[in-house]
Amino acid sequence: MTVTYLMLARLSERGLSTFEAYESEVLPLLSEYGGRLERRLRTLDDQLEAHLVTFPDSADLAAYREDPRRTAAAPLLESSGAAVELFAVRDV
């Protein structure tokens, strides 16, 4: 069963370029785990970014999150100052 996730990242102006560097490293990995970035949105003031992502199941998301290349890029996310939340969502 396909699972959809909403990722919200509260961004820091000083860390925006670092966050973008992190995203450049990890988003290409999604497809290796059956993931698909459906939408990527950012507020006009660059303070919030939202991703709508689908995976075949929650185990695929877990495998993506444990990918060693993603883990190696984690310091970029941390130093960006972004606060990230992840929610499993459904259509209503």
C-alpha cells in the first residue's frame, strides 16, 4: 500500500544555502527506494519548505532514512538550522 508523507522544514535564512545543499544530496536517493517527490513547495519568504513524498510502504521510507549517503549528509541538515517534521498523511 502506497504511503504518503508530508515533510515540513522551518528554514533559517542564514542556513538556506546549506539546506539546499543537503536536499541536493538526499532527494536523488528517493527513487532508489521507490520514493517519489510529488510536490516541493516553499513560502515566499523562504521560511518554510514542504515536500509531499510517496513510498510503496513505510519500510521503504525507513530504508531511505538509513541510507549511508543520507546519513553522511546529515551534518549539512544539522548545520543549516532547519527544524524538520515528518507526518504520514492521507487524502480527505
